[in-house]
Amino acid sequence: MRNSLKVAKWEIKRNMMNKSFIISLLLTPALFMFFFFVPQLFSGGESTDEVNVFILDELQVWDDVTAIVESQELNWKLQLTDLTESEMQDQIAGTENTVYIPLTEKTLDQGLINLYMSEDVGENFTYEAYTLEAPLRQLQIDRLGLSEDQKNVIAKGISVQQADTGEPVESGEAVSDESDPLKRVIPGAFAGIILFSIVMTGMMIFTSASQEKKEKVAEIILSSVTPGELMQGKIIGYFVLGITQVVVWLAVGLPLVAWKLDLPLMEYLLVPELLLLLVLAISGYLLFSAIFVAIGATVEDMTATSNFQGLVMMLPFLPLIFIGPIIGDPSGIIAKVGSFFPLTSPAVWIIRLSMLEEWPWIEIVIALAILFVTIWFMMKAAGKVFKIGILMYGKNATPKEIWKWLWA
């Protein structure tokens, strides 16, 4: 194990000094920030300016409107006006960043709020103006002469939810917030990013093994370590490199996303379920890295890689073929089959667990057992292929030759 760690340290140091790795490490966050902020620069910037809102208050709802604007933290500067609607229409032409809103008996009867906006006011203001609906609807209800109970029934409205077919809920029991989809989606997306990032970094093992074989560096290395130690060191080293990239990228991305969406991301991430999702992500890396390092040792020249080796490199993207049916029915037959097939199991489970409200623990345990056993066998097989392939020169190994090495 000591020699494996030495190889891992050597791989880490070599790649950390590699310009392409450094550029990838730093350029990805830079691109993320570029595409994050540039659309805002072209949005016109009007959303950040305070809008002068003049209200004709014939309905005596000024206090209610003021309270709503303050509670919603809208960027409005409210002012009262005596202008009529026709005067508003004439006045708005010569103003900037201004909106006139008539709240009149006509508005209440028609159920329609007219907005007279200057040209520089963004379209988002229209959606913000829907907050004025509440005081006007309450005024309509008050004028109907209903009792307090009738008013409460109307104000309460009607909501729709999926019926619970499990244990009955006691009267007055608080409704759990476990149905919040973000509590499943955000940890799943986090694990998916880690899986994708470290697997993509793990694909560099293929290039590394092939390059060392071509330059006959492997012969020198194998004079000090065994083929198994060399392979293990590469897997550990590129895992650390992949995690390093993920940490740097998330250190930039998470604060920006949390700020933009105004979400407590850490509260969603720091949950026990995240541990299982991370185990799935790391398992996917171990499985594919064993395949990559073995196939890389069989390739003499990457420019002349055979179709077989090229197809192997596409294995991590296999779950994308079934992503439609899985999202459409995360408990369907296709999703379940993909959950137990080792090459698709990590990605499929991350997608499924991000969508299912109740996790099928029996299926999870069985799938993890199959996955771990497959990883163990794949490591053993990769060791045999790597041991022979890394010292074979002159041509790429054929599938028939690789099959013989496995049973040698």
C-alpha cells in the first residue's frame, strides 16, 4: 500500500504541475461566473432601479398596499396621485422609470388593474403588480356583506394534494415538510456533479497509462513497484485530482447559486441521505477507473485506438440513454433494471433517489451489494489485464487477447 500511495502522490504532483489541468481547474469556475453574470448585464439593468409608483387610491387601500410592498421587499417608491386615468396616459409619455396605477371603482367592478408604465420599466413589474390582488379581493369580499365564517371560507380557498394512503394523520397534526422536492433534488444534483466530475477526471487514467506505455516509462516504474501497486496508485491519485476539481468548482458555484436563488443550500445538503449518494458517486468512479486503467494499458497508440476501446470510453454515458423513462417513472421497470446493472447503477440510483419520496431500501441494499461485488471483480480483472497489457508493445490488444489474459 505504501508504494501505491507513492504512485498516487507522483500522479497528483505531476498533474498539479500540468498546465492543462491548471487551466481546466481555474477556467471552469471562470466560465461558470461568466455565464452566470453576463445575462444580467444584457437584461437592461432596470430591475435594480427603484420604480416610482403613483397610485390613485379611490378605494382607500393605501395602507394595505404599503404593507404588502414592504413585506414583499419590492423596489417600489410609492406615491399618491390625483391624476385620472386619461391624465395618467398622457403624463406617462414624458417620464422615466415610472408607473401609474388607478385603483378605482371601475377597477374593482371589472377585476382589472391597468398599469401605465414608462418604456424603461421591465416586464417583471407586471408580475410584481399581482401582489395588489390581495387587498382588492379582500375589499370585494367585504362588500358582499358576508359573515366572518363565510369570509374565512372564501379567503382560505381550495388546495390540491396527493392523498396519503398510509397511516391516518391525527387531527391537528402538523404537516411534515419532507415533501419538499428540493430536499431530494439538491443532494442528488450535488452527488451527480461529483460523480460526473471524478469520472471525467478518471478518464485521464486511460491517457496516462497509454502514454506511459508508448514512452516506455512503465518499464522504469515497474522496476520499483508491482503492476498492481501502479494501478492502485493511479486510481487513488486521479480520485484525489477529481475531488480537488470538485471542491474548487463547488466553492465558486455554491455561493453564487445560493445567492441567486436565495436558498439555504447547506441546510439541504447537510442531510444523512447525502452520505448514501456520495457512496454511489465514489462507487461509480472506482468501477469505471478500473475499466479505464485496464483498457489504457492495452492501447499502444491513442491516435489508432480501436472501436472496442472507444466504446469502452462511452460506458459512463450509458445511463443517458434511459434518462427519459427513468424521470418519467422512477419506479418503473426500466429504472429498476438500470438500478441493478452495475455500469448504470450509480447514476440511475442518484436520479431515482432525487425523485422518490420514499426510498426502496431493500432494492438499495441489493443494488449496493451487486455493485460492490462487481467493483471487486473488476479490480481483480483490471489487475490481470494491466499486468500484461502495460508491457505489451507493437499493437493494440484485441478483445480476444484481453479475454485470454483474464483467464491466464
